[in-house]
Amino acid sequence: MPHSISLINTIAAGLGLALILGFAATRVKLPALVGYLLAGVFIGPFTPGFVADAEMASQLAEIGVMLLMFGVGLHFSFGDLLAVRKIAVPGAVVQMAVATLLGMGVARWWGWGWGGALVFGLSLSVASTVVLLRALETLGILDSYTGRIAVGWLVVEDLAMVLVLVLLPPLGGWLGGTGSSEAPTHLWRTLGWTLLQVGGFVALMLVVGRRVFPWVLWQVARTGSRELFTLCVVAAAVSIAFGSAALFGVSFALGAFFAGMVMRESEFSHRAAQESLPLRDAFAVLFFVSVGMLFNPWVLVERPLQVLAVVAIIIFGKTLAAAALVLAFRYPLNTALTVSASLAQIGEFSFILVGLGASLGLLPPEGASLVLAGALISIALNPLLFRAIAPLQDWLRARSALARKLEQRDDPLAELPMSTDHKYLARQVVLVGYGRVGRRIAAALTAHDIPFVVAEQNRDLVEALRKADMAAVYGDAVDPSVLIQAHIARAYMLVIATPNTLDVRQIIHTARTLNPDIETVVRSHNEEEAGLLEQESGGKVFLGEETLAVAMTEHVLERARERNVPHTVPGALHQHHHA
């Protein structure tokens, strides 16, 4: 069959069957993602009937990964990455170490060699960025602080896996495979060169990319051609990802992510994200189809207990390690559960690692099938884990004294210091959220000498605010104790400046219970939601588009008055028309 026909058949069969099975999955209350994975199984080489080109599907899926990671980079600045480094770096390292040791333990119990056990353990330790992003976008928490922790965590995991993929071939001989056993000096040289390449790529993107890519985007936008703009966005994502892999040895996904991060500096970043969205969604579906094609269903019949052990490590071993670490850093229970659910699956890096391990003679033949079975099952179960977060949180609070103690533990940042000035304890503004909007509100309040207390989930940010002599408490404002510590009972106004509007009703309800006369000010991005909030809370709700339109209109009218532009009032115009 000609190569071009193979490409068309793969896309047509993959997308067509994914649509049918995805729709069927949603009808029986399952995530559409399960349907996409099953579509891959049906057109894969291990089931009868039509067999799509697996290599072609894999390459199409790689494009999907690039576009998706590019889109994340457009919303995830370098500052966001630095903001979560204190939890993301140790978290990723510890969680990967725990999962690797668990995987190695069961592999050694099955009689595998040390090399195969190490590759197997590492392949279970790294989560799929594609699956994570899809889940966070569905929940609407990608831009929240918890979402940034999860994404930052996975970026650290990706960087670690780049090093693993580079170091495994020279270590292959040492681990009992077919690779060459390099001397320790050569090994350290390889490690140093890898770190230098990754560091050089990051530096080039941050220094040169920040200037070049926004300028290119601006030049293309000036042509007024929507097609050229879309082409520029897609070309930038794919070509930079390919160039980073070819020149610096980093993964396609990581290259595309940094490309998006530097392009975020441009004022056209939101438009770039919008233009690439349909392509990202289509190719993301092909990614899940390609994963399904790699899966041999017979492994479930031949090795059910081994598959169960792999799934248990992915879903329970990794999540418990991640949750324990997040709680150890004094983050709320909801953050711990969300981050741990984000990591309860494996994906693209696991497949690459398994392929490399098999080519080096380290991994037994059944190793790849077990990892793929674990990936397929964990990806299918992942959306269900996210749905279980809220019920599990309520169940733990109701039945576990330890869970209640963890949420109410003595944290110096969770309450205002005894030395806090009295002006912050009565007739003050309680400001929930200190992001891009909250920071501007705080600056305006400070300029007008209006006392306020910040309630913020980012512990590092609260610590920085305290050092700047600002009144701030750490915690999730959904928890009544956080609002109590912000002295909501004696405040005159509550301003909720967080982008996540899912918990706004609960925050307002708590505030009204403690202070029935308090005024509330809320932001919203949805017109229907804004109307409901205003009706329920009786407070003021600012809709993003409406506020923007009012500000632009005021500017236009002010400039018209300054330039003495003649204008006619609507009534006069009406009379003149009838005259």
C-alpha cells in the first residue's frame, strides 16, 4: 500500500472509530478517553480485522504531544515554574524514587535481572503529561495553584527522564544488557554533557527565544492573514520541538513546552492558544488511539496478577507517596489529593523507556506488555479518580481524626501573628487570592491606605508577603478556619480574586454565616454564572468581558471629549431622523 494511503487510512480509522466509541463511552457515563483507547485496541495488531499503521499512528501522536505541550507553555510562565519549585522538585524526585523501588521490588520477585527491574521501575514512575493536562482542563483547574504544582511536578519528571534516556545506553553493559560498559570517567562525561545540553537549550529559549519568537509572531500578525498566523503557531511548536530534540537531546514534549513558555511573552499568546486548539484536540485523540494500538489484550488473561501488581503501584504506590509529600509540605488535603490523582497514570515516557530497555536487552519480552497494560488501565481509571476526590475528602474529614488534624494543624502561616496591627483585625478588606488580579487590587488598596488581609493557598507567597510586612494567612478559603483567621467576622468587605469559581459559593456562604452584613465582590468569566452568583450572593460580580468593554468605552469617550469630536445623543438623533 502506498505510504500516503497508509497515512489517510490510519487517520480516518483512528478518528472515526474514536468518535463512535468515545460517544458510546459518554452515553454509559464513562470518560470519552476510554473510547479513544478502545478504538486503538480495535485497530491494533493484536485484534482481528483492520490493522492500522502503528508507526504512523505513533508519529501522529507525537505531533499531538508537541501541540498540547506548546499550548500548556502558552499558559505557564517561567515565573509559575519557579513559584512551585520548592514542592515540585523534591516531590518529583521522592515520588519517582518510591515508584521505581516498588517496581524494582516486584520485578526482582518475579525473577528479573537488576537492569530489567530498574527499567521497569522507572517506567512506572513517570506520569503522562497529555493525560494530566486533559484532566486539569476538564476540571477547569489548569490555571489554579494546585494545577501549576501538578504541571511543574511533571516538568521536573520529564527533565529527569531526559537524563535517564541519555544515560541508559552507556550503563546498559553494567546493568547486564547489550550496551557498552563505559568507564566511570566516560559516564560522568556523558552526564555532564547531557546537563550542559539541557541547560544550553533552556538558556537559549529564555534569552534568545523571549526576544525572537514574540517578534516573529507580531510580524506575521501584521499581515492580517489568519491562515499565516495559525501556520506560524503550529510551525513554531513543531519545528522548535524537533530542533530541540535534534540539537540538544531533550524530548519533543519538553522542547514544545519551552517554546510555548517563551512565546507567552507576546501579547498574541492567547490568540495563539486559541488558533492551535482544534489541532491540539484532534492530535491528542490520536495519541490515545496510538496507546491503545500498542496494547495486547491477551496479557490480561495470561498474567492477571502481574497486571494487578503494576496497576496497584501506579494508582496506589505513587499516589500515596505524592499525597504524603504534599501534606508534609503543609499543603491542604484537597491539594494533596488532586496532585496525587494527577500522577496516578503513566504514558509517553514509559513507552519510550520500555522500547529502549528492550533494545538494550535489559527488559524481558513480557515487560513491555505489562507496562502497556498498566498504562491503558491507569489512563482509563484516571478521570474516575478525579471524580472521587471530593467524596473521598468528605469521607476522610468525617471519619478520620488524622485528616481533621492535618487540616487544622498548627502552622505559623495559617494565622495572623499576635503582633498584627489592630487596623487589620476590624473594618478591613479580606482579599482571597494574590494572583494577577489580586496583586493589582492589593496595590490599589495599599495606595489608598485601606487595610486588608490576604488569604492565599501558595505558602511561599504568604511567606514572602509576611516578610514584606503585609497581613496574610495561608490556606484554602473554602475552609472556614482560614476566613476566621483573616478576621472575616469583623471585616466590611470580602473580595474573591481567584480564577477558580468552583468554590466561590461555599466561601461566600461561610463569610455570610460569620458576618451577615459583609459585602462581597467576585470575579467571573461566564455570563450565566455571573448572573446566578449575583442573584444568590447579593454582592457585586465583575464579568471579565463586561469590565473590559466598560473600560474601553470609557477610554474612547474620554478621548472623544478631549479631541472635541462632535457627537449626538440618541434622543436628538431620533428627533432629527423623524424631522
